[in-house]
Amino acid sequence: MRNARIGGACLIIGALCASEPALAVDQARLQRFFTLMDADGDGLVSRPEFQAGKGAVFLAIDVDGSMTLSQDEMRLTPEGFKLLAGDDGVVDGEEFVAADVASFDAIDKNKDHQIDLAELTAYVAQYSD
Ligand SMILES: [Ca+2]
Ligand SMILES: [Ca+2]
Ligand SMILES: [Ca+2]
């Protein structure tokens, strides 16, 4: 009898868990960055939009206005963050713009010279904890 009741509770918890997003990526946050970069609002980020948008994304990530990004702000894995940040343990604007993590070609999986939200999400998911 006891087991049956526990089983019922697990089912309810399971249903709650299933309503959580499958990806660890914060979709709302990504959508916000994507919108920041998509200057003409066509739902795709072109190479010039991407280059111009990096600064805006940097500022958007830098929640505390320190002009550097911490691991907490970037929500990267420790390994992914260390690659970006280098020895000083923070990512400055120059590092962010130069970084592979913000490379247009790496994100543009289907090589149509446009980044869509799905491509950005898939790319960020590799680095998110
Ligand atoms: Ca666009
Ligand atoms: Ca650094
Ligand atoms: Ca593409």
C-alpha cells in the first residue's frame, strides 16, 4: 500500500518535471539577445547584424555594468568560460568580440549566411551548464 502511494506522488512530480524546458538554455534570454541583434526584425541575423550586435549583447549580458562578464553572467560551463576569459577570470569586450563562442560561421550551421533562433539555441546549448 505504501509503495502505491509513493508511486502516485512520483507520477505527480514527474508530470511537473515534464513541464520544465528540456534544454538548459534560457530561451527567453536567448530570444532577447536574438532580437537585439536582428536589427531589421526579419527573424534572421545576418553577418553585419551579428557583428554590430555583439556590443549590444555584451552590454545585455553584463548585468552589473562592470564592462566585464563573469561566469555567472554568461552561464557557461567552467571549461567554456575559462577558454573565453583567459587568466584574469573575466571576459572583457575585446575577448567577447574576438571569441569563437561569438563566431558567426560557427553558429551558422546550414551555411546560408543567416543565423536563425534555432541555430543560436543549438549552439549555445553546447556551452551552457
Ligand atoms: Ca535581420
Ligand atoms: Ca580576460
Ligand atoms: Ca543559418
